[in-house]
Amino acid sequence: MAKEFTMPPSAVFLVGFFLLSSLLLPLPYAVIAPGAGTDVLKSVITIPSQQTFPVNGKLLLTTVYATSPSSRIFGGDVLRSWIDGESIVLPRDVIYPSAKSTKQIDAENTAQMLDSQEAAKVSALTYLGFTVHRTHVTSSTGKLVLKYTLPFPISFDLKKTGGPSGGLVFALGIVTKLSTEDFLKGRTVAGTGTIDSMGKVGPIGGIGDKLIAAHRAGASVFLAPAANCAEIAHIPAGLQVFSVATLREAVAVLRDSRNSISYCTWQ
């Protein structure tokens, strides 16, 4: 006959103590989850001195939600994230360098966003045939950097978003607004990817979460960096993914997606 196992009172107390502590005390974790889709053609991009053209469709900038370095994460938050199934819980140090303060990290994310917007302007205007003057200047740190002089001003209004991953969509938004051709054709198109001043699209983080965000926002087409192909494990139903390596390829997909090869075989 099997003997019953009885946990000593001290062990019960310790287990209960640690369980209660995990629920009440902050844990060194961060939560990553799919964010939202923002239509950059609606109110984000402004080109005041140029004629822009009406657009039939939406062009979505997809984001990933991440708790800030200073956020207090408790055991209940971790459990909810696991139950949700679409959130990821990671050690905070994996996402945010422990040596940097929240203020430093926020400043870096803002700087990356501004750099991506500048590169988007240059690459889009160059693609459209406008002249963008490039001159080398010496920065405040003594480094030689490129300075761009645009033929007309372009501004962006996007709050509470940082990082460089919106570059491709920013550039496509400028091209779409300044073109008489209807690239979207009534579709809701989403995308992500860094971009440089020559129109080269680079990889980003959180590609899976951005696909979910695009699907939730009603997108039927998603433009992904070719360098992220190996990380795409699941595509939501009804969402067609096209991999692109340049702004020119992205415009070509929008112009004729029926004759474009989808899901990371474009190259």
C-alpha cells in the first residue's frame, strides 16, 4: 500500500511565500506583444508645398508593444502573457541593456526614428526623380557625415513610437502621396523594414508580432524585409506576405501584386 506524502509545514510556508512574492513583487522581465497598425496616409505624413493625390486604400505602419525598462512586471502579468499566447515574456536585460537608463534608451529610439524618417524622405524623392543634394559636413563629434537638402519640406507626426523599423512604410507613403498612380487599389497594405537613403530595405525585430498586428488591422498584403524571411514561421489567414529588398521592389509589388511572387521568394 502506497504511503501518503505529507509536505512539512515549513515547506508549505516557503512555497506559499515564493508564490505570493512572485505575484506581489516586481520581476526582472519585459512583455512583448503585437501592437497596432497606423495609416500613415491619413495624418502622419504632411507635404504642404506639393500637390498630393487622393488614395483609395490604407498604408499601415505596424508596431510591436514592449513594456518600458522602468515598467513594473508582476507574476500576474507574466501569467496573463503566457495564457494570451501572442505575448512573449523575456528577461529585461535581453531587450534593454542594463547599463543604460530608461531616458537613454528612449532617446536612442527617438533618434533612430528620426534617422529612418530622413532616409525615407531621401529614398522616396530620389525614386520619384527629385533632386536631393548631398554634402559632407563635420558633425559636433568631429565625424564627417552626409547632410541632405530636400527640394521641399516633408514632415511626420507619429507619437509614442520609436526605432527605425518604419522606414519602408514612410518612404512608400511619400511615394504614394506624390504619385498620380493608384498603388493601393482599395487595399489595406501593411509593412515594416528599415530603409537607407539609397532605398535599401533592412531587417527588423518582432516580425511575427507585426504580422499579427497587420492581420488585426485588416491588412490583406504585408511587405516584409527579405532578410527576415527565415524568421517568419506563421502567416495569419488572409494575409499575403511579399519579401522586398529595396523600395523599388516594394513599389513593384504594390503596382502588380498578382504577378509578384509572395513569401520570401521574390529574390
